[in-house]
Amino acid sequence: MQNIVSPPNRTSHYGLARGRGQLDPQIPASRLVTRLKLLRNTLRPTPHVQLAVKGMNLFAKLEYVNPVGSIKDRAAYWILTRAAERGEICEQTTVIESSSGNFAAALAAFTRLVGLRFIPVIDPNISGAYESFLRRICPTVVKVEDRDDTGGFLKSRLQKVKELCATIPNAYWTNQYGNLDAMEAHYELTATEICADFDSLDYVFIGVSTAGTIAGVSRRLKEHYPNVRVIAVDAEGSAIFGGAPRKRHIPGVGSSIVPPLLSHARIDDIVLISER
């Protein structure tokens, strides 16, 4: 399966345009941009470690060594920085996002460091450690409890984001599901590191949820290694590749919607994994 890139669209198919903060003419936009760009120094290249598997050279990229602990740190940094550069957020902005954990943690840490407000929208599947972390550093945490029509919580979280954006002044939805900056983060950062470390690649396996990682990485790797095969790894019970959505238990892999960023990914095959 190979998806061809569609024209850029900065509004998701849920009708949720990203929030736009109004810049205060008395506060130079460059001040927020400068603070955000300083965070770039924390995003060091993550290591590739060879795994002991007979008959092949198999490597794992250790994204947990990112500063807040996951690959989502890259997208959080990139989205905030690009939004500030375009004047879409300012020091009065309240950032809002739906997340099962990793992306919310990254946004919470980075917004706190640069002085922005952040409201994460979470659900009962979030790990206790992440929820505790968010409640310690975010003045407001919104937790949805009602399941949606798929048996999950994602659509309920997105509806809550829509309500918050409609009622909070200067709200900005980072939209990890459809924001092209999320894809660009992995094209410019994650995939660039892979290309620097390997002369050739035959296969790359990438877990899929919001599809930002696989969209950005697949496009860069296909340019650098024309014969590489990109394998999407999804969970059983996920709706991303056309399956019927059902209740899942592991956050961060799979989705109960088809994320808009998936249309930008260049995928050769799909592997479904069981949670059991």
C-alpha cells in the first residue's frame, strides 16, 4: 500500500481549525520564538542500538532518551516553534491538546519552560505516572470519562477540545492528528538522524497512531533510500487501516479514527499486532 501526498490542509476533517492567538503589538513575537528555539538544544540525536537477532542486522532507535521521554518531544517542539514563527501563538496563548500521554507530557514540559499555558485533555487509559506528572505542572487538566461510539475515548477527547477552543480566549489547538508541522518534525529531525547513521536500509518498521511519525519519516527515507520498504505497525482493534474499531488497552499505538496525516505517508505494507 502506498499513499500519495495530498495538498496541505491546515484544518482537520473534524472541522476543528487550529486556534489562533492574537499577538500583542507591545510584545515582540521574537521573544517567544527565541525561548522556543533554545529548546532545540535539548533534542539530541537518539541512538540506534543493534539487537541480537540471528541472520539480520536489526536496529532499534531509542526515542525514550528524548528529554521528556518519547518521540513526541520532537513534534511538540516543532509545532510550537513553527506556530510562534507564523504569529499563531503569543505569550497570552492557551495551548490545548488531546493526548493519551506522551504528547501531552512533552507539551506540558515545553510550554512550562517558555511560559505558555497548557490544558491537556486526557482519558482513563492514560498511565498513572503521566496523569500525575500533568496534574503537577498544569493548572488545568481535563479528563473525559464517557466512551465514544467506538468504545474508546478519542472522539470524546476531540469533542472536548472543540468545546474548550470555543470558550477560552486565545486558545490554540496543536492538532497532532492533522498538523503538517508534526510530519515536518519527523522529516527534518527523526529521519535525518536515521539517514546520517545508515548507508543503506532494506526495511523500516514504524508504529502508527497519529501518523505524524510515519508520514515524515517515510517520505524522507524514500527520498534517501529509494528501495527501502516502509512497514506500518498497527494494533488490532484500530481503525487506521480500515478495520472495525474496538476497545483497546495500550495507549499510543492505533487509533479509533483515520488520522489526516496518514494520507501523507508512503507505506508499503502493514503489520497488525495483538495486545494480548
